[in-house]
Amino acid sequence: GEAFGTYIIVEYSSDQLMLIDKHAAHERLIYERLKASERGSEAQKLLEPIAVNLDMDEYSALLAHEEEMLRAGFEISDFGSGTVLVRSAPMLLDGGDAAAAVMEIAGYLAGFKTEITTEHMDWLYHNVACRAAMKAGDHSSREELAALAEQLEQNPQVRYCPHGRPVYILLKKKEIEKQFGRI
């Protein structure tokens, strides 16, 4: 089931309930997928390129890091006068999120005058994963919730979202029975 449009409720074992934060879990699973993908393999060509206007520092920084953007799933090209065209984006983002993600990434990159490190690439993956993940309060079908719980079960190493928050908590049957005065 689902509680508050945010938490998936799963009977995890004969003596435990698992409460899954659907955004945190989805975000972490997407993050892991992005990190594992090669050179934007999780990207899709957009039907129409999206023009993104940037200040000159952001514009220059973004163009200087086209290769890293491609690795993160964004194909961008120079359109001149502080504007870039986004021609492809990670498959998980819609057009509006792609433009907002590129603007945020450009601002982030403008703060670095050196090459992008692994830590910086992780930040890019975090940004895309956060934007692409289902949000707390969003309507989710039973199938989507079940699929997310199954993916989590298949990836037991996923315990925290990229921001460090727990993806799930376990409640022991004994604790619940205590609350109801059964023991």
C-alpha cells in the first residue's frame, strides 16, 4: 500500500513491515542507473531542441564541459549569444525538467575553472536523478509502487538516497504489537 502519497508499505517478512520513501528510493535507483550507463546511453533525442539562455560564465562553463554533459546524457550545442540548444536529455527527464537541469548544472559548472572530477560527475547524476524521480505526493499506480519495491529488493545495497536520507525503515511486528497493547 501507500501512505500519505509518499511511503510505500510492504510486508517485508513474517515479522517486519518496510516503509519505503518512494522519492528517495526512486532517486537512488535512477542515480545508480545513470552512473552505470555509458556515454549518455540513457539519453533520448528531443523532438525539438530546447533553447536555454545562460549568463556568460555559465554559458562558457557549459560549453567547456560538453563531453561531461554528454556522459550525463545531455547533448548540447552552441547557439550563440549565451544560448545553448539541448538536443538530447536523460530519458527520465521531460523537456521542462531538462531545461531547468541544464541551467542548474551550468551554474554549478561556472564555479569550477578546472576539469570535472568524479565528485562533480556524481553531483550531475544526483541532480538528474532528483529531478527524474517520482515525487512525494505524486499519484503512483499500484504497479509503479510494486515495481519500485521489487527493484529495491533486487538492489539490497541501496539503503540511502544520494543526499544521505534513508530509503526505507523497518518496523518490527513486536514494536507494532507493543503500540497496540497486544504484548
